[in-house]
Amino acid sequence: MKKNKFTLQILVFGLLVTSFMACDNDFSALESDVINSNNANSFIIDSETSNIITYTKPLGPVQSNEFGANLSTLGVYDDIYGRTTASFVTQLSPTTFDPVFEDITVIDSVVVTIPFFSTISDYDEDGNIIYDVDSILPNIEDYKDIKLRIFQNNYFIRDFDPNGDFNESQAYFSNKTASTSEPITNLEGEELSFVDYDDETGLIMSPASNIISINSNGYQLKDVNNLDDDGNKTLIETKTPGIRVMLDPTFWQNKIIDKEGDPVLSSQNNFAEYFRGLYFKAEPNDNDEGSFLILNTGSTNANITIYYKETDEAGVEDTSTYVLNFGSNKINFLDNDFTFPIPQSNSETGDEKIYLKGGEGFVAGIKLFDGIDEESGMTKFEKFRNDYVNLLNGEFESSKRLVNEANLVFHVDQVTNPINEPNRLYLYDIDNNQPLVDYYLDGVNNVLPSFSILNHLGPLERVDEDDPTSAGVKYKFRITEHINNLLLRDSTNVELGLAVSLNVNLEETVAQRKVQTNPDINFKTPTSSTISPRGIILYGNNTNDNSKKVYLEIYYTEPN
């Protein structure tokens, strides 16, 4: 991957140099490449818009394992399309093999911790941390709780595909299958019970509800056995916001502690066969509501911790922990209950509206310069190139016009559109399943992905830019270098794709996801779309409202 990325960077640099050289040669007769007061009358600076074809492409089940960001989705999301419910299954990986427990070992408690993705934003008057959480949807002031059930998983999760090429990873899909002929079964083994603990004694008090409170507060862990001078429990540490539940120890006593010395605890392979992981199943809460969570299951704080006491032969008591991390192979499942009717799309003439939905939803196809120009008799792509460059034997010779900027502009259907529109969409080469060259030339922000690659993949422009909840107006995507490639470097006029994106940075590092039932075996969908439940409705090229029609705008300079 690093080698390929380096090669691409060299290629992009070379293309830029070539572009500058071409511009210099094309306008050498003007005695200056810079427009100034002495030569401005030698140039025409103008713009034009071109009609394009856009249509909706429904997706089948999408590959939902092996996300590079080590994340999992869980919860309930409602919008105009209907309801999406997300659950996941994960392997577990002990941090210690061949553990040695004393003769008398008793579990105090078992805690499941899964953080959200969050950053520290401020401190309150008492010095407590205030977190900014960007992985709970919808992003509203009062989050809706979810119901969570946890089961022992009895399905063996393979690392490699036995029917694929050598060392080819096994793909798992959002509809609980490994292929069209292999369903994923036996996910719901023994269900694990939630419990409450007495704050004073630390002992089990009663069975607990499966309703999980969703909020942006951190957790303060305190030591019940160590009190300060005022008699208060001492603070051990503060955990970032996330899910934190306590489980009945009985299952873990039998599954882990009582297996001391057994080969099943001696290696990861043995353990994975013995204990195939946990299935986290989300359901709406008692009010038929819920939140959709993007969980940081790759965090060092994401684990199952068994707290236990052991007593040796001399009667000396000690406390310790046994930690199980979430394994590298996790599978996300999506259960869609779509109630919004999607019209049949037309890839030849385009659609009135295009429908985008993350996960097992919809993406859009975009065709630039498609069809025949009736006036010239040339294809629209040939006519476009002929207007901008001189060709010799079909290849670029010199420029007639210099492209300054090119943008694709999509307007939001504000009448039927769902609330909580996605702030970011991802534009890409759908034929080759990769970003456009403009993606690599833009600024990347790895700390705040929502502010990454803003020039190329412009964020949603809203009615009130200071209010992130106000209605969306339009998206604008800058594709200047892609257009220059078509003109100056005889690049193929590929079809483009447009998809909802949760994190545009993922598209540089994580391969696109397979789509199980598409007849084109090479068709894939962006990773950042697969993990987002959000949706939006945009105007296409066949709308009767010309003010909202999608278009390509090109600003250019040419000699007068």
C-alpha cells in the first residue's frame, strides 16, 4: 500500500508539472503566462455549464467486515427511507494465555466497555471533562436510548476464504451471510445477563435492564475498598464516553476461570475455536426509538475485563484482572426496513431525483459528456475536447482554453429530504473503484476528518452556515484536475459515483467494499458509505425545476 501510494504521488506530481509546461507552451505567443494590466485584453475569462446524466444505483448486501478504522456500528436509525438497525459480532482475544489462578478464585465483576469516538472540548466549573462526541446519530441534544442484548456467538468466523485465491480474506456481508449460499447462523447462543452492583459494597445487587443510556458523559471509576479522609471512594480513572455494562459473573467463571490449565486458553487459535466471540444485538427502546452508534472497538479501552479475587494456600487475598480485547475480525449487520418508494432509475436518460443512502442503500452514477452532440455530429466528449484543445491524431497537441476551475453542483430536495442530512458526500471513479486525482491534491485532516479534503469534496452548504441543523441547500465538488486529465492527458472519460460518507479519509486507506448481488463482480461501494446510515435526496438532471438541476460548471481562460 505504501509503495502504491508513493507511486501515485509521483504520478500526480508529474501530471502537475506537465500541466504547467503545457500551459506555458500554449500561451507563449502572448508573451506572458500571467494575466495583468498589460495583457488582460488578450484574454477572455468566461464560464459555461454542461448537462450531465445522474441516476440512482441500488445496492445489495455490502461487505461489512475488515474496516481499517476498527469500528463497529450498533443501534437504530430512522429517516425518510425507513429504519436501519445495526448489530455486530466480534471475536475476542485474551491479553494473557495460559493464565494461572489460585485455588480459590472468585469473580468480583465483569465489565464490557466500548468507547465512542470523542474528543475533549472543554472543562466544567468543577474541572470535569466535557467531551465532544461525533459518533452518535442523530446528533441531537437528548440522545435516545437503545436496548442491547449480548449473546455468546457460536458461528466460527474465518480469516480466509476457502473458495478464494491463496490467502484471500473472507468477506462477510451486511445481511448475515458469507456468500449467497452461506448464511451466518448460530449467532444467538447463550444470552448474557446484565447486573447492577451496589455502589457501597461492590456486590451484585440485582439483575439490570437491557436499556442502555446514551449520552456524551465520561465514566468515573472509583475504588470501593479505598476511601479518602472524608469517607468517599477514591477516583481511579476517568473513561471517555461510551457503552459500559456489567455482566453476571457466572458465565465467565465457567468459561474462563474454571478452564485454568486447559489448552483452550493456551493460544489464540485454540481460544477462537473454543469461544467464538460475542454477538451484540441492538433493538429499539421501549418507546420504539433509538440512536445509531459508531463504536471505537479498536480502542485499547474497548474490552471485557474480569475483576477477580484469589486466595492462596496461606490465606493471602489478592485482586487482579483478566482482559479480553475485541478481535480483529468483526462483522457489522444491517437490517433495513425501507418504507419510502424509490422510482425505477434510468441510466440512459438520467433521473428526476437521485437517492443516496449509506450502508445497504443507494449510490449514484454520474456520466459526463455522454451521448451525441446533434449540432456537430460528434460525441459530446469529442465536442468538449475539440472546444478546449487542439488534437493531432486524437492526442493533445495544444490548448485553446485553459481550465481554471471545474465544479459539479448538486441541489438538495428540501421538500422531501430527511432531517440530519449527511454533511459529506464522496465523489469517485466508479469504474475503477478509486478516488479522483483531485482527492490526492487536497488537504487531509486526520484529527478531524469532517474538515478533511474540503476543496474537492465540498461539505453541505446550508441555509444558515452558522447552524449545523439548518436545511441543506447544495453540495459543490471541485474536479478541476480530473477535467484537465480528460483534456491534456487523454484520460478515459470514466463514469463517476456519488455516495454518502461518514469519514472521507477512509477512502485512501481502506479498499472499497464488495457488493454481493450486483451482476458486475467488479462493482464495489465506498467504505465510508458502508458504515453510515444517513441518507439524502438530490435533484438529478431530469428535474423540471431548471434552477435545481445538477450541472457541471467550467471556468476557463482563452486568448481573445
